[in-house]
Amino acid sequence: MSASEYRVNEQIRGISQVRLIVPTKEGKDENIGVVPLREALAMASDRGLDLVEVAPNANPPVCRVMDFSKFLYERSKKEREARKAQKVIEVKEIQLQLKTSDYHAGFKINNARKWIEDGMKVKVRIQFHGREIDYRNLAYDIMNGIVDKLQDIAIVESPPKMDGRAMLMVLAPMSMAKDLEKVKEPAPPARDNRPREQREPREKRP
């Protein structure tokens, strides 16, 4: 029922008796039984509360003594929380390259922090160009560095993994940890199984 559908105090008319429910000091409800409407109104007034008709179709109608404004506030709060729980989680994305400067990477990481603090997930994408894909270890280092910078607010929902010519990772707000079966850690760097003499020297981040 909406607020306008409730009859409150003097709005309750056309009936002589009501089944009255009043709050106890322990915060529970007590069924007083059937009483004259005027007596129910007086009882609510004496307590500084409202008489609210909560079941108009019952015989006799059921009325409850309560703080009607507080009741509406609490109901509105629960409805907002329910809508928030049902809200589809938005996923934002930041894109980096092996050659992204520390300055621009820091700017993107700050954006990720803001989004995560707002309850969003963040997909981190490192795009490889040309022979950069041979240096996946550098991408893992970048990913792990991002995790370190955001570990106070984020968990790794999906660890770094290759997707074509890109490496992807998904971070989620720390509050979502309980919704995950297992909080995953970043994947270790890919192992280079080629003979040592065939390996390319490990380069620093461009």
C-alpha cells in the first residue's frame, strides 16, 4: 500500500470498532482485541502516536498504533536497499599498453579506484602491439602492480589471462568478496619453456 492508501487518525471513519494492535515497551506488538474506534484514537493520542488502519478489509478493520512518519521512512529505506541489491553491477574498463607512461597509468588507476569505490567492477585490459606479445611477463608485472595499488578496496574476481592479443583482469569491490566462491589471486607470470639460448632478454618496461 502507498502512503495515501492508509487511513490515519481522523481519516478513519464509517466504522465503530477496530481490532487494535499496540507496541509494547519491548518493541513487540500486543493485540488488545476489539475496541471502539474512539477508544483506539484516544489510546494513540495518549502515547503521542498515530492510529493507522492497516487491514481495512478485515472484520472488524485492524488498526495499529505507531509513528506513521517513522513507518513510512523505514519502509522507504527498505525499498531503496532492495532496489540497490537488485541493481545490475556496472563494469568499467581501463586500457593500457606496455608503453603506457607511469603518469597516464596512474591516471587510469585513479579512475579505477573511483569506480570501485562507487560499487562498480573494473576490467583491466593491456593491449599488445606487434612483437610486444612476446613480453607477457611485463604485462603480468603491470597487472600485479595495479592489484597492489588497489588492494585496500578491491579483490581480483578474474585473474590476468590472455584474450587474443590482449591480457584481461577483472577487479571487484571488496564488499563483493562474500559473493565469490573463492577470492582469486593474480596468475603467476607465464613460464618461458624455450632453451635459454633461444630466449630473448627480459626487457624493462618500455
